[in-house]
Amino acid sequence: MSELLNKYIGLEVIITTISNSVSGKLTKIENGWAEIETGTGSEMINLEYVTLIKEYPRNKKGKKSSVRALFEE
């Protein structure tokens, strides 16, 4: 998993785990953990519980698109 995530380092991503979703800038991957900088600080995510990783969607002008549909269930 760590090798696959290396291409996302430095990008804004949405990481979905078994219990929640986190969006922010992926800064580091080490020993089965990913560090992501969110708007409120940093979070560490155990990669064993990750179910989906997606680059934050952007519109044609490069602005962030609405991602409400990803978080609604």
C-alpha cells in the first residue's frame, strides 16, 4: 500500500477509512501510517483501515469542486 501512495505525496487527497473520511494534503507515508495535513492540524491514518484514496477533484479552472456526494451516505 505504501508504494502505491507515494504518487499522492504533496497532493490534496480524500482518504476514506472504515469509519470516516479525511481530506487534506498528504505529507508523509511511513511504517504503515500516512500523515495528512487538514485545515485543523495533522492527522495520522493507519493504512490497514484505508478503503479509498482519491485526489481532491477540481473543476476546469483548477478550483476545488464540491465533494458533498462523497461524504453523504
